[in-house]
Amino acid sequence: MKIVVFGASHGVGLEVVKQALKAGHAVTAFVRSPEKFTVKDANLTVFKGDSMDTEAVEKAIAGQDAVISALGPTRPPVPHMMETSAKNIVAGMK
């Protein structure tokens, strides 16, 4: 199965990436800073993007079998980040 994970850099998202890879899935980790993402695997694609960017979200979702969002609020807070990102992800899945 091909899975894209939003919020893949930290916490729950990072754990989802690791478990999906361990289960043999092809994973796309959607991250803002790929240079900080340290997971390496033959079945891993690291996609640089911002979840508030509609085009980037659509590109990352294209061809995927499943979409997982583990996004959380950023520090410092970015106004409307969660709402905009959720809208972009839902629209990208249609």
C-alpha cells in the first residue's frame, strides 16, 4: 500500500512512518524540512512541502492509496494552519 503521512517529522507522525515502513508499505513523508528528517528506507520518499500549500498537498496525495494526517499546532503558532491544512488534505483526496 502507498501511504502519505502529513506531520511525519515528529511525534505520532514519525511513529506512523516507522510502523508503516516496518509493515512493508511504501511511505511518503510530507515534511517542511527534509534535511531534518533522519529516517532512511528503500520504501520511503521524503516530500518537501507546506500543508498550507494546496498544490504541494495535491502533488503529495496523487497516486496514494491512503492518507494519514498527524499534523499538530506549530510553535510559534501559525494562524489558521490546522484549518487550512485540513481543507487542503480533504480537497486533495477528492
